Amino acid sequence: MPRKQKKHTLLYFPKRKMNTKASQVPSFHIREVPIHGDTILAPMDGYSDWPFRSLCRELGSAMSYTEFIKVEKILSRSKQPAKRMYFTEPERPITFQIYGDDPELILRAALQIQENNPDVIDLNMGCPAKTIADRGAGVGMMPTPIKIARTFRKLVKNLRVPVTGKIRLGWDRKKNYKLIARIVEEEGGSLIAVHGRTKEQRYAGNADWDAIAEVKSLVKIPVIGSGDVKTVADIDRMKTHTNVDAVMIGRGAIPNPWIFSRLDRDQVPPEMLKQTIRKHLARCVDFYGDEDGSRLFRKNAVQYVMMQHLTRDERKEILKTRPSAEFLELLEKIYDSPIIPQPAIP
């Protein structure tokens, strides 16, 4: 029988507590929120859900960003926002990321989700997906700097939590990232994250770290750099090259969440790999139910075991729909020692 979703999962939002790391010196602050660490998992639609995000936080990601949430969904009766906003206390600081194209709707949605106790609310101005950008949201906001100014002015004036923004370099070769960065700071934004590509580039070509460095030198608020960070050495190279306060890792973390523990993929011991697979699958099943959890975990599973040089047939087997227990049995055949399921939440 598939495991039933726990009723509290979508209703419980932890209240802020005193930071247990108060005795340590923070790497930087988002207004009054201390951030301990210099690597952060990027918000990624379909990947940075609670099961994966919480694992990365445990492995060393300095804070958590939710998958982005459409403001119209927040203001409707949709159940999607509640699932995307779910978090647990150890994830703090937690940032709810939202997107939209109407400053008034963005404000209404932000005020509503603020009641769920996030530490920060972030406006996505960097998503290049056609269905989002072409309607004026995500990176589609960047060609409209006046709208961005109005939006940040409204948010900062009316919210009690810090407001931040995530951008790209611009829509196309007419890059306006410096203008947008100044607007975010001047209108009261507390941090800006910069992906070093334009909307046109999507994820092609090389990320422009020089442009990220320009933003860092231009503003006084913290800056997070993003783009082409795939190894531990890349983290240090970006920090040295750009002087950013932290490095955001997206696609590079999917096959290697251990990068937040400063381990490259080939440095991860087999037992650590197996423990992470067990824990991630258990959390997916606990969060989504056995059928959906096992299905949604498959895309991560392929990434985790790809480095084992599986045959084409073995990869096909991994992608087949199967209960979580059968999936673990399959993984036992791939690895020498057995993989034993563990409970998702102690």
C-alpha cells in the first residue's frame, strides 16, 4: 500500500528560533539574517524540492531557497504553493522564491506567504523558460527596470522580512544587469544573486564571471554568484575572481550534492553515496507517497549512479516505474553491499 501523505506536512511552518550558530562569525548577513557558509543550492524547478533541498542543507548548503512559486498560484486555491513552501527548522535560513509580472499581485502574494514564517522573500528575475519569460516574469522583468523598481519599493515598504532578487545579465546582448543591480539596492533590496548568462544564452556558452564581479564592485549589499560551478575548485575560483559573498550551485549539485561538503563526485565514498540515496528516496516517499515519490526520485537516481558507468540496460531498469522497496533491491545489485531502507524523518 502506498504511504499516505502526513497531514501536517503541508500545514506546519516552523517559527523562527534563535540561531544555534550565534557564537560563530557569519560569512555575511541578509539584512539582519546571518548566513553561515559560502555555498548555496540554487532554486531549481523540479529539483530543489524539500527532499533534495534538505539533504543539500545537511551537507553544507548555507541556506535554502524553495522552488519558485507563481504569484497567481499563491493567491488561488491551488495546493502547489503549500507543498513548495514546506520546510523544516534545520533548513533555516529559508527563502521563499516567487515570480510574476504584476507588482501589485507580487506584493499581495508576498504578504500572504510571509505569514508562513520565511526568513527572506526572493523575487525571481532570472528564469529563462519561454513560458515564463515571454509573459514578462522571470528574466522577462529585466527589460522593464521601472516595473522592477516599483515592485521592490512595494515589497520593501510592506514586508517585515528582507527582500532579495535573482537576475541574469539581461534579455540579450543588450545587457542591463548593472542598472538592475543598482535598482535592487536603491529600492531597499538586501541581496542580489547573479547568474552570468543572458536569457538568450539560457545555459549555453560560458558564464561571464567578469560581469558578476562588476555587480559585486557596484553595490554594497551582498552578492551571490552563479554559473559554471561544477567542482570544489570552481567554488574557490569564482570567489577569487568575483569577490562574491557566496557561490550558488545549481546543475552541478544535482549529481553531486556532496559538493556542499567540499567533495568532488569522484571523492565520495561508496557508503556515503548509498546513505544519501537511501535518505533521499525515503524523504521523497515520505513527502509525495510511495508511487509519486519513487517516480520523482528516478531523475535523481540516474544522476547519482551515472558515475558507476552503468550499461544502457541498467539505466533503463532504473528509469522503470517500481515501488521504492524494489528500487532499493535493484540498487543492491549495482553495489557490492546491501542498501537498507532508513526512515525519512527520525
